Amino acid sequence: MNVVLVAESSDDWLGGFEGVQTIDPSDYLTNPDWDFRRGTKIYNLCRSYAYQSMGYYVSLLAEARGQRPIPDVMTMQDLHGVAAVRLIPSSLEEVIQKSLQSLTADEFTLSVYFGENLARKYDRLARELYGLFQAPLLRFKFSRRGKWRLRRASAIALNDIPKSHREFVASAAQRHFARGFSRRPKRHASRYDLAILHNPAEGQLSPSDPPALKRMIKAAASLGIAAELITREDAGRLLEFDALFIRETTAVSHHTYQLARRAEAAGQVVIDDPLSILRCTNKVYLAELLNRAKIPTPKTIVVHRRNADSVAEHLSFPCVLKRPDSAFSQGVVKANDAQELQARLAEFFVDSELVIAQEYMRTDFDWRIGILDQRPIFACKYHMARGHWQIAKHAASEKPEFGKFDTLPVELAPRKAVSVALKAANLIGDGLYGVDVKEADGNFFIIEVNDNPNLDSGVEDLVLRDELYRRLMESFVRRIERRKALSGK
């Protein structure tokens, strides 16, 4: 790993680090003798990140040179004013409340130096914030009005560090750079590095089970890719990789979306890409998109408070209600009559101004067509859970129950199902998608397009087996090489 630290020569109190080259920002910008290879990590510790300042241009030119600045220009913009407040995912809100609950004052400032804080009790919060806003030196201001809220975030310069903190900052930097060089041995045979983001705590609801993840790593190795499982706590390492494969349930107000956005901005290949996450995770968007493209779906109404009373006039009972961001059959309910419809709508309107109401189509199974690079790669029948109308049955105090499945060669799946699934997925992009299709009286209807489809051992890979994962990794190789060619490597 090539690492360069750009800092004013007068800020030499930070010291030097083994394997890290330190240069002055003026030299970095103007001296043609500095010729760092593409992918070099540039730690920008300039005294200002303001627009068109020296620090701004260091990161801007680093990106143009194919290097990886920390912070990058997008992060600088995110850390300007109160913009950062809007980027806090709901999962991080919980960490904030838990970390700050013991404080008696209603105002608090947290300094994060290379992912650390002076007080160990804020370690997790510091790591999470560093992973979200990757800048070496950060300052966060919180206030409490019933709940703790982030009010402002900013990147700070070396000369803004209090003298009483400098010894700790130097030690934190030493630990940070030492971890970067010692975390894993250099694998000379690997052409590229792939991060696979997963969440072991998701259990049965994880998009890929542990055996499938192992097969991905094995398939990657066969193509010269060093694949490594990471979790959200490894977010600070994101720039070590050439590509990111998200195998954790995605959402827009979530770290998965933020990490996808960060990785893409850094020039990395990302599946699921941020745009696919935005498009697929909101069923209101999907309903509008599919309707405009004249793709067949069950009769669908976008419900808001002004038309809620008229839904029963357009849909027969039972009908289905969906939260815009529902996943794994959660946030999807069936209303059996007008009274239940209004009660459920009232619940859903607490969290969203819009709700999807859809014609209920009773079937014994749903088709799932897997699409990669605008080509089908698997076809499954997901049968409904026993005694239930969905493929997954969720009980408050029990593990979810799933129906049986049948996996078929794509060639044996109904041609109309595959065709309509391809048409729907191509509206989203060219990534990895799972398209749910219902079959009724020989006709096929799109239920939804999922950006984060399940790839589980013995299920989706039952027909292709290891070849399924090899095709995935071949896609990553093509995408990485295409991106490098376009950037002038």
C-alpha cells in the first residue's frame, strides 16, 4: 500500500511514520518530480479544505491523477456547514444515543483523530463516524433536545489540534498507519482487491449465507482477485480495495448506501451501486417507473392522505399494502376489508407520506429471475411459507419461516417470465438484480426489482453451483478493467 501524507512543513509535530512519505502541499501540487502510482492513498492534512484552497486542490488533483485522497472532494462538501447532518443513517442514530446517554450536559463536542477519541468509551462512535466521513481529523458537535442530534460536522487541520491533544493524535496516527501495513500480507498473485460487505447479525435474513460467501471468495481467488469479508466497522479501510460487493440488506437511510456512495466517488466498482439502491429500495419509485414503461404489474395505486378514502373504490379485497422501503416481506401487509385498510394506512402514514396499495394476486409461488450485466443467471420458484400468503412468514418472537424453493436452469423457466424480468431490470441499470414475477393464467406480472438479491448456497446456486460465483467475479474483473481503461491507466 503506497501512502503519502500531505502537510505543511511547519506542522512537523505529528512526526514521521514507517512506509509513509510526507510532502508539502505546494510540492505536491507543483513539483512534476512527484510521480505516485495510481491508487496511492493521499492523506490530506492541509490547513484548509475550503473551496479552491490549497487543501481543496490537493484532493481534487489527487482524484484526477487516479489516486485516493482522504478526504476526497465529496467528503469536503459533505463536511461543509450542516450538510453532514442529513447523511447520518438511522443505524448510527442508535449508536449516538447509546454513546452519549450518560452525559449530563446538553452540548457535546467529539473529536475523532484517525478514527479514535481520547476517551475509550466513545471508541465505537468515533469509528462509525470516521467510516462515514473519511477524513483524518474530524470534529462533531451534538446537542440534546430530548434526543441527541448531530448539529455540525467538520474536518479540522493539524494546526487546529489543541496542544494537549497532540501527543494522542500522533499516537493515533502511528496506530492507524501501522494497521494499514500489518493488517494483511501482500498477495502478489492478486490483480485486484474486493471488499465483500456483510453483516453476520442479519442471520437468516442475510442476502448470502456463510457457505455462499466462502464460494465467492474462492471464485474471486481463481480469477486473481483477493476478496475479503468486511463489516461496517471496517468502513475506514474502504479505500484499500478496487471494488465493493454489498452482501448486506440495503437501504437509503443506512450505512450500506453511504458506503456505496463513498466507494463509487473514489472510483471503485460497486455492486450494489448507489443509484440502483435508490431506485430499487423505494417501491413508489418502482411503481411509477414500471407504469411509465408499460411493464405489466398487479393493479397499483400510490396512496397519500388525500386519496386514502378512495382506495377501496379501485381495488377489491383483500388488497396488499407496502411500505416504500419494505424488504424480505417485512412492511408488507394484507388488508381484508375497508376498515382494516384504513387502520393499516394510518400506521404506514406515520413513517411515510406515500404508501403502495396493490391488487392481491393469490399464487402458490413467485418466480425470482436473477439478472447480472443485463443477462439472466438463475431462475427460482419461491413457494409461499406454510399457511401464509408470502414467501416469508415473520412472527414477533420467532425466527422467520420460509417456503420451499425450486431452482431451474434459466432455459427451462417460462420465456415470458424471463423476458419481462429483463425488461424491468434494465430500467434500473446493469448491476445484479433479483426480479420477482407472479404468474396468473399464463400472464406474468412484475412485483418488484430487488437490488440486493439472495445468493444462498443450495438455493440460487443449485443449478450453476460454483459457476454462478465465477460469473459474478468475472463481472467485477470486466468492470474494474473497463474503469481503469477509461481513467487512462
